[in-house]
Amino acid sequence: MLKRFGLMLAVAIALVVAGDAQAQTAFGTGNLVVLRVADRTDAVAIARAVEIREYATSTTSLGTAVQTVAVPSSSSDTNRFTIVGNSTAGGSLSLNPNGTVTFAGYRAASGDTTPNGATSATVNRVIGSLDLATGIVNTNVGLTGAFSTLSFRSAATSDGQTFYLSGANGTTGSAQIATVTGGLPATVTTIATTTALTTSTSNNLRNIQVANGNLFVASGSATPGQQIHQIGSGTPTTGSQALTASFGNQGSTNQYNSFTLARLGTGTSWNSTGFDTIYAVDNDNATGSTVQKWSFNGTNWSAAGTISVVGANNIAIRQNATSVDLFVTTQTSTVATLSTIQAITDTSGFGGTLTGSFTTILTGTGNEGFLGVAFTPVPEPGTVLAISAAAVVLVGAVRRRRRGEPVLA
């Protein structure tokens, strides 16, 4: 709550200082943050430019674009950032406790071929970060050793200094820790050394997230198992962490790409994490993509509904008082199958079965693709009141200063 208060207070201060609401670039609470890639239809791995878009989620303006934040991608940009355009495993977004959204990519220029096959020394792996309070993107940190000749898929953080990274199998491990002392820099910086989070080199990991003070990751490999895992306990700062499985290995064709966790019941949570429900996207190689719901009864996980969604890649949820809104992005490399953002509301509650069909709220045009998706956090009611009071005090102080009156009476 305090971190959310800090985020929202920063927004209020920015509004007052700017003195003009039109200059506001903070992402609105409760809106969708979506990573858009310029071209998803390449026959081979090619670096493509991305941008971050904000979409409204209110009933009257659902799917309406609010703003677009550019991400540098040309060869002249020293802080350039691109992803592999036709990838369905990369491009995820992770919503972090410090008010940022992070993502993973490459220091390749748009149009470069096979950036994921290049060494990290030649094509740095890049940690991307969006500050929700300012709308500013930072792509200054490049990794010169991690995920060399491998796909770099996801990044998360709890404090803006310790970053958790995930990607394809490799001798250095498919989950890493990178330390950025002092936080993200204002200029381009490289980091040569990272620490392997897990001991196995055969893990094939996708979206990684920090949630409720714990670290989680999705897997598409038999080792550690096609499912969602907790890594270590809390937010680890050292390597060789154990993985705690959730609902069990689902088979050789399952490819869990993205997930989100929720607390819908009142019983014992999974591994004391505070969660008892998982919504996950499975890019099953045999049966196609599905959105799944899993529930934890205090002892075991059980399946609680599956809905097929063609090309589903990433998921975000909004938890309401008696329901959960699910939003997924879809992307395929088929030109005729346009990328979409789709939604459904789960009213079944804890242990209830997820049923129905997703509704398309936005369809892309041409070759563009929608990949990562996240929700900007909604402050608790007490936080809103505190922010309002702080904003009133701040506005009064600014007005007194402008009139030449003492700020403190």
C-alpha cells in the first residue's frame, strides 16, 4: 500500500508542478499496458521495434487508446531496444511492486537478423523498464554475458536494483539475477556478471514475476516441469534457489507462457504466498493455446476450467469484489490472423469453473502484434484519501508560494 501511495503521490506532484493536465504522461490506474511489436509475420527471427500503449478499460471507453510511448530502435540509438517480432515466447510484461513494468529484448537495430542467436557481447541483452508514474521508458542497461546465443524473454524487479531474468536453456541457467546498483542509470551501461538463480541448465523459462513479495516463473520444459513455479522464498538475492511446483507437470507439449495469481478464497494459501488461484496461458504445441484456471484448496491444486483462445500469449487480470476480469493478447505469425486483445469476466469465484468465450475488444491492423499485457494498479480506498489530502496540501503550498506567502503557516 505504501508503495502504491508513493506512486500515486508522485503522479499528483507531477500534475501540480506541470500546472497543465495536458502535460500528464502517467499511466492511468486500472488501464491496460500493452507491448506492441511492429511486425509479427517474419519467416525468420528478425529484430523489430516495439512501443508501449495504454488502453482504457472502463465500460464506456473499453479498448480506447490513451497514449503511446515510443521505444528507441534505430541503429543510431545507443539505447536501442528490439525484440524478435515473430516470437510467441518473448515480449511479456511484468508489473512490479515499485511502480514499473519491465520487459526483455536486444540491443539490435530494427531489421537486424537473428538477434537471439548472437552472443551477448555482440548484441547485448537489454532490460527495458516503463515508469508508470511518468510514462518514461529506460532501456539503458545492457547485459554482456547473460543469455548469450539464447532467447532473453522476461525481466522483473521488486526494487529497481535487483532484476530477475528468464529465457531459454543454456549453460549459465535460464533464470538469472542482475544487480543494478543505485537503480536504472541515465546513460547506457553494461553489466558483465549475473548470477544463476537455479542450478539446472535445462529449464526453458518464460514470464517471470514478483508478486506479494515472492518470485514466480512460467516454464515450458519438462525440467523443472510445464507449469508455474515459485523460485526460492521471498525475493532472492543469491543463486541456486529451489523451485516449488504448483499444479504439476502438464505434459511434453504444454508451453506455459504467461500467468497471473489471485487470492479468491479465505483458506490456506499456496506455500504461504498469499495466493490460491492461478490464471495461466498455455501455448500447447498439440492442441493450441488455452487460458486455464487453477485453484488451491490448502493441500492440492485442481483444474478449474479451460477456454481455447487462438494465439493467446499473455494475460493480465483485474480482481473485483465478486469477479475477475481477464484480458489476453493474441499473436500468430499468420498474416491473415490479426493480433487481438480479448476479455472475459470470471464470476465463478474460488474453486468455481471458468467458462464462456472471450470477447475481442481490440483488433490490430496489418502485421502489428500485441504481446505483453499488464494492469496499472488501482490504489486502495484509504490510499486514494491519503493522496487526495496530500494533493490538497501540496496545491495550497504551491499557490501560497506563487502569491509570495509563507508556505508553512
